[in-house]
Amino acid sequence: MMFSKSQSALLTLSVLAVSDQAFGRIRWLERDDKAVFLHPRRFGQEHPAVIDQLSAACPGQVCGVLSGQAITPLLAAQGECTQQDMADSIIDAAQQFDNVTKASMIALAVEYRQVEKNTPPDFTTNPPTNRNSVFCQTAPKNSQLNGLVQAQDPANDPNVFFDPATQASVQKGAQPNTFPFGTSGSSSSNSSALASVSVSASTSVSSSVVSVTATGDALVVASTTATDDCEATVTVTAAIAAATTSDSSVVTVSVGDTATTIASSAVASSTASSSSIGNFGTCSVPQIEFATGFDGRKETSFQPVDQTSYNHGSAQNIDVITQFICDSLVNTCGADQTAKNTCATAKAAADTVTAETGGQADAFNAVFGIQTDFAAVAVVDDTGKTISPGTGSSSTVAVSASAATLAGTTTASAVATTATASTSSGIGDFGKCSVPQIEFGTGFDGRKETSFEPVDQTSYNHGSAQNIDIITQFICNTLVNSCGADQTAQNTCATATAAADAVAAETGGQADAFNAVFGIKTDFAAVASVDDQGNVIAGTGSSASPSEAASPSAAAVTTSVAATTTSAVAAASTTAAAAASTGNLQTFTGALGGVTAPVVTALGNGQFQVEGNSAFNNVNDALSRSCDVQNNQCADNANATGNQGDITVAACGTQLQQCDAAH
């Protein structure tokens, strides 16, 4: 019997009709009979908020191109220095714009340099090991990036790094790039680039500890004095009088109408010729200071004076500091062999003196022709107890400062005294912040032109601006958002802002008007207004002596003197730094599944702490980390509950975007 084609097709359909049904399905990963929903974690975080901010930071296409380029260096396979190189490129590009745009771009470059870089887990281990990114081992092109490194996820194994050059895990210490450039695991200070001066003195009172920061011809003196009856903390920034005496051991400090002479064993300036001690390249002549209060310590410790050339935190063992300085001469300064040899000699000299005493710093400094008397500083333990009285008499004050630090020219100074407790009720309660105060001068944030900035960078952490409204608005907002100030204080700030706006724009008189509302008398009107070429455009800067300041009371009083110098002067005592704001800077309140973003607090040293996580040098980085931690915990909850209802990975991702957008 023959079958036609049509009959064959009919037969095939008949067979299929009587066969069992066959089903196909996609096989999902399962655990405990439940589908496993995968979601991205830290691996893949290559688009931080700073990139979007960069895209809009300058006109034209320059910043748009830069923001696009900034993504690639954060990828896991990119070299250890690509992120730093990109930050350098942003700063280079910033030079073509006006000063405001330039400052904004540089700030974004600094922030970008410190964001977390992508690193993949090591899947060869069970469970996979979260790895850190290795550190760049060359110095940045631009000084604004000195000492900066990328953040690391606190969930990472602190001892395991991912090296993109080998695509493999590296144990900490196995390679130099497992430590930041120029270090061997020692902590690095995030101090500002101001050279500092330390003073310890015994006077007629029970005890007095004074620390001084010098910049240009200005000193910032922070003194805590305890008597039998009371304790007063006074911080003074004052202009150093021009050198009119041949006695190099005398520094005259003008405060109000009073000129105070500080006699030192010797103002630290190198008397040695460069040919005898060497050429230190891009760095200053090395110098070490010894005192309490460094990095918030109660005990005495050592640290480099010039934190720009030798960016290292304090240490009780001077060898930690001397080794770092000598290494820096090789790695970053470009010093010649004579300078390197001198440093080795100085290091050996310090080791011949009793350990953990100021005499070690004196011995080190002396080799460089710098005479100091830190042997006069009493040795103090970590409970604040004096364990060695020092060798100095009651009138001896040990001062250290580089010659370059004291060589600047101050065109004018102003004295400012905060309102005392007796008048504070009239201006309000400022919560955990100080009474607001604004200073006016050149040199803030490296500017040639005059600008304004808050004096207390702990309470009001904002950079300089030529338009005072930027500063006043920030201060008034901070009173509401962070300080916990009462309504009277908020109203006083609004009145002060209006008073500043009634004065000629971009002149020091605006700062005077703002400060006066808070009972603070200043004379920044005496400071000549200068453009970004360094040309005087208003005022002479040579008016009479500053306004008379109120006398400090026995209660804690903060006095600051702002001067036109080559560097910004921050008036903040060690005591003030220790009492840094503890308010939550994380304003996002979303909480899917009851998971809130971790608290972010200011540490008072320019850093910001994310609860249970790392400390950051930039508040935006800290807030971003807080949002990331919340997102991870939210996604964990979503996976644990089957990724259903309102708590889903996608919803957590949306919440992350909202959290990032809140800042």
C-alpha cells in the first residue's frame, strides 16, 4: 500500500496526539528548595556619585569627557595607579577655568582619588575571599593628591589584596603595593598642609600646655592652662611681628593692643648651609617636634613638622618618624646623596639620646642645623600623667618651625574674640558647635585672591569662597542640620547674613559685619582685597591696629586671630578637636525592611566615621559608604525572605539611588 505525502503528515500528527506530553523548564539555582536570587554586591561599584558631579563641574565638553574617562580606572583589571593618574588629569584640566570652577574640580579630583576601586572576590576559596585593591607606588603629579589612597571595603579580608598585574591574590606585606606609597603599614596623618610649631611651657600656674601652628607670619597658639581655681582653654592666632631684632630666639606675637614676646631656646631655622647638609629636592629640611596632643594623644609623641613634605602621623618611637623621613627623601623628595647621608646621621644621633624624650628630636634637628629645646618638654604617658619633668626651667619654651614657614609676609591681621558665656544667651545656643565666625584673607585653599572661610573647620567644615553668601548660608544650614542650635541662634545667623550683605561685596568688612552680630570684633576691613593674579583691587591692608578684643574669662574661651598669609590658618585647639561633633550627618531616612543607613559622624580631624566601618577624608565618600552598607544589608534581607513583596533586590537598588541623591 502506497502513502501519499498528505497521508504521511496525517500519520505523524496522529502519533503525537496519543503520546505523553513533554515539558521543558529553565533550571534555577536552588538552596533549601528555594530559588536563589543573585544580586550585585561591592564588586561592580565602579560608578560613584562623584563621577556624575564631575560631569557638570565645568562648561563645555571637558568635564563630560573626564567623567566618562573616570569610570574605567575604577575597574578591577586596571593598573594600580590609573585612579591616581585620572585624578591628576582632572586637576590638570581644571587649570584652564576660573578659580571657582578650578577649586570645584580639584575638590572632585581629591574625592575621586579616595573612592573605592572595584576588586573581584577570590573564587578559588570557599567561601570566596573579598579582596582589597593594591596601592599605587608612585607619587602623584599634583600636590593636592599627596598621601591620598582609595577606600577599601571593610568587609574585605584586611590581609588579602587583588593585584591586577598578576590577576591573583597577594598577601599583605608580600609586595610593596599592599601598603600606601611611602609607608610600611604605619598610620598616616590626614593633617592639613600647615607646618606646625609645638610649645610646652611652665609658668606661674600649676600647668600649661601650649601648641602652636605657624603659617607665613602667623602663629596659632592653643593653650590649656590649669590653676588651683579653674581651667581655661584659649586658642590664639596671631601675627608674628617683623624681625626687627637680631635675637633669633625671640618671637613677638601681637594680640589686640598687646605685644607678647615668646622667648625660645631658638626659633627653629637651619643655620647649616645647603652644601653641608645636602639638597632636599622638593621637600623642606627635615625637622621633628615633640609634644602632647598630636593626633589627639594624651601622651607625648613625635611627628614631622612639615606635613606637606613628610605626611606621617605621630609616634612614641622616634625611629618610626626618622625612618619615614629618610625614606621620603629617596622615594618622593628627589633629595641628593648628601641629604640622604645627613638624614642617616641624624637618625643615628636621635638614637643616642634617652628614648621617648624630647632630646631625641633635638638631636635629630641639630644635625640639620636646627636648634630646638624639646628636652624641656615633660614626658607624659597615655593617661596624661607626667613621668619625666623635662630639663627646662619655668621660663623655657621650646619652639620648632622651619625657616621657610616664618619667611612669609603678613599684610594685615585681625583679632577676634568669641562671645563670652555672659553674652551667649543673647545670641542663642549653638548646640555642639562653636559660635560662628568668618575670616578673610589670601592663601585659603591655595588661592592667590582674597576669600572667606569659616574659622572653626570642626564645626563648619567648608572650603573658601569669594562670595561670602556661600559661607554664611552653609553656616546657617549647619546650625539646623548638624549643630542642634536653638531658634535664637538660627535667627542670629540670619541677621548676621543680612548684615554681611549690607557691606561692599568681597571685602573683609563683610566678615566683620557677620562676626559683630555674634559679639565678635574683627578688623578684616584692614585686609586689602586681592584678585586671582595677586593684584590689590581694594583697600590698603595697612589700617591701624585691630579692634580691641574682649579679655578671656576663666571659663573656656576661644580666641582666634586671622591673618593674610600664604596659607590658610585654622584656629582649633586640641581640646576642641577632641570634642568634635557626634551628630548624624546621614540625612536619608529610608529603611526598607527596617534597615537604616549607618550613622555618619564627624571625627573632628577632617575625617568622617561610618558606624561600624571606615573613616573617610571626605564627607561625601562617608555618606556614599553608608548608603552602600544599607543597600547590602537590604539585599541580604531580600534574598533571605525570597525576594518577595516590598523587600526585593530591585527595591533595595532604588533605595540606594534615593540615598545617594539625598546628599
